[in-house]
Amino acid sequence: MTRDFLKNARDRYDVIVIGAGLAGMTAANTLARAGRSVLLLEQHFKLGGLATWFRRPGGHIFDVSLHGFPAGMIKSCRRYWSREIADRIVQLKNIRFDNPMFSLSTTFDRDDFTRLLTDRFGIAPDVVGRFFDAARDMNFYDDQATTTRELFDRFFPGREDVVRLLMEPITYANGSTLEDPALTYGIVFSNFMSKGVFTFQGGTDRLIAAMRDEMIRNGVDVRIRAEVERIHVRGRRVEAVTVDGRTIGAGAVVSNANLKSTILNLIGSEHFDSDFVDEARAVRLNNSSTQVYMALRPGQLIDESCGDLLFSSTAPAFRTEWLLSRDVTSRTYSFYYPKTRPERNRCLIVASTNANYADWADLPREDYARAKADLARSTLECVEKYVPEIRGKLDHVEVSTPVTFRRYTRHLDGASFGTKFEGLAVSRALPEQVAGLYHAGSVGIIMSGWLGAVNYGVIVSNDVDAFLMNDKS
């Protein structure tokens, strides 16, 4: 019999949150802590959005995006989630680069990057200091016309090797390019430079389980396999959502779905000013990703000198278009040692590349299958440089593409990092168009990634709480 995933759900809540990504879950948890009745609706059978995992026969658990985030996650998780979660966030201390320009290891913080830039790349210490200070002092209200390329030209003219060191990992972290506003680079880069790169020890499955338990303790009504069909608006005020054929009332709605699909599909352009709709349509989606998941047989270990994160490339220089090409020259390898999941004696590798949705979505079925097989083969050939004879040690290999991300997350074009910079202003302006309507998620690059998603969920939850407190309707 078909299961009713909305069984015993109430007819009305203070807040309905659509989508259980990190931003949606954080907003739901924060609002429930504030005493609001909250319904969290997730179309998938798992919570987490892109912060997710999957299991395969043989006891293998693959993390899709547990690859590294700034130290700020510790403070945010301790304050808005729980000490249990915060205490399991640990540093990744061996970040490696290997490309035709240089090969090096770093702890990926300001002190170590200062050492590298001065001693290895020969940049004057005062220039390095001024660059870091300029990046650290950037904020959303600064000049938004200067591009990241112009920022680098100002401090490191003609130094493509330095640009590669500083830019390549951030492009993998949030999809940013040299043509994006410099502040979108500076804010994210400075977050990492404060103390380095961190991860959650125990795996995404354990993290999301802890978050789910925390939400339920705080009173969030969590529902999976609950796909929202419509957000209802009356007289420029949100009033309800329809989910699986049932309409449930709400004092406010927070959408953790894609920004453009929220405005144009879940609500409809007729409920907004025409100028706002034009701005929303003009928002550019960020790029997607491919991943190759490799599981070694139980007991087969990887030498930890491979590093925790490895930015590997055969390209002669850094070019955004090369990072997106199906003719892959650059990959980021995430190495998962037994310490990642201390209770399991397993090693896994996830190789990630940035990618364009259209390069994969338009392929005929047979060509698509062949392209996935080619990506797996070429990735194994490349990783063998770092893990010799890996093919004989493997138990499972699997490939995901932008089409995969689109299928499971419903993100437009399988976008891994939400929208480009202009999306943040549109997202923030939603409640000015429709009272009680909010959006939280990966927008504007500076609000992407795990830390950005969590913090944006907090910001929006505070806005929602203030709205409900002052609402006289």
C-alpha cells in the first residue's frame, strides 16, 4: 500500500520550510528553537540536499560533498545545532597541489600560504600582507564592479602560477570564476585562510542523522517524500503550500529550493512586479559537477601522504573553461581514510570535476553511458599516479554527472553551487515582493558551500521570526 508521508500533519504551521538542504534544515531548527511550529518538507527520501551520501554493497558509504569547509562551521554548528556536531569537526592538515606549474603541500591557512608565497613564489612580504588584508576586509557593501581577475592583476601581475594557487581550490569550492566580483572570492578565501580546511568526522550520514534528531527534539515536523507542488499567494502575502495534493496553511514560507524555480515555478511570475521577474530570469545558474566514487576493498589502505585533498591537473595553466570541459584535465581528489569514519577500516576516493549540464544532458542514452565509462576509466588512469596499482585494490567504482545531481536534488541544470552573485539580491528581496515569503540556499557564491548555507539559514530564520512577531494579519 502507498504510504501517507503527511499522516497526522497539521492543517497549519507558523512556518513551512521547503527543502531539507543545510540552509533549510538550519532555518527550520532555529525557528523551532524560537518556539515556532515548523513543517519541513523534503521531496527526496533523505535529508541534506547535496550534503548527502549513498551506500553500496560491501558496506561502502560514499560522501557526495563532505570535502572541506572553513573553521567557521564549528562556531555555527555549536551555536545553531549542537555541541555534539561541533565537536566532531576536525581539520584536514594536508592539502596538496600537483600541476605543471608547481607541486606542494599546505595546511591551507594564512600563515602557510604567506610562507609559500614569499619563500617559494618570491612575492614580497608586504605585497602578500596587503593582499590578505584586502581579501579579509571585503564585504557585500563594497565595490562590486572589480573582478577577481582585476584583484589578482593588482597584486600579482603576470603571475599565473600564483593565480592558480589562490584561485583553483576556490573554484572547486563554489564554482567562482576570474570574471566574478572580487568580493565573492575574497570572502570565501578569507574564511578558509583563517584556520584552514575542516571536515566532519564520522561521515555525512552521521551528521545528517544528528541534525535530524536535533530538529525533532526541538519540535520540527520533518516529512520526507513530500514534494511541494505550489506556494499559494493571496494579495501579495503567502498563505499556504500544496504538497502531494494537500494544502497546508502557513504564516511564512522558506524555500530552500532553487531560487529561480521558487519564483517562476512554485509561485508564478504573476505574483511579482515585472521588473523583479526580469531580474529573477536574468540570474545565472552556477555550474554543476561530475564525481567518480572509488571504494577499496576492506583492509586495502592508502598511504596518507596522498593528502586529504589533492588538486591535480595536467593543464599548463588555470582556465575556468578547462575546469568545466568534458575533456578533463583537472580533478580534485578527496581521500577518505579510516580516520574519517573511525569505526570502519575502509578507504575511499572521490574525484570531482566542475562540469556543464548541457555537455551531459543532451547526450543520447548510449553516448551518455559511454561518456560515464570513459570518465571512470580516465580517472583511474590519473589516480594511479598517486595510488599505484589501484585497479587491483578496488571493490566498487561509480560515476555521477550533472544529470545525476539534477535527478536527485531537482536543482535546475544540476547546479552544484546555486546561482551566481546576482542571485543573492533577488533572494533577499523576496519578502519585499510577497510578505512572508523567504528563500535560503546557495546563492551569490558568498552564500554557497556548507558554511554559507548554514549561515544563510540562520539569517533567514531571524528575518522570519521578526516578521511573525510583527505580523498583524
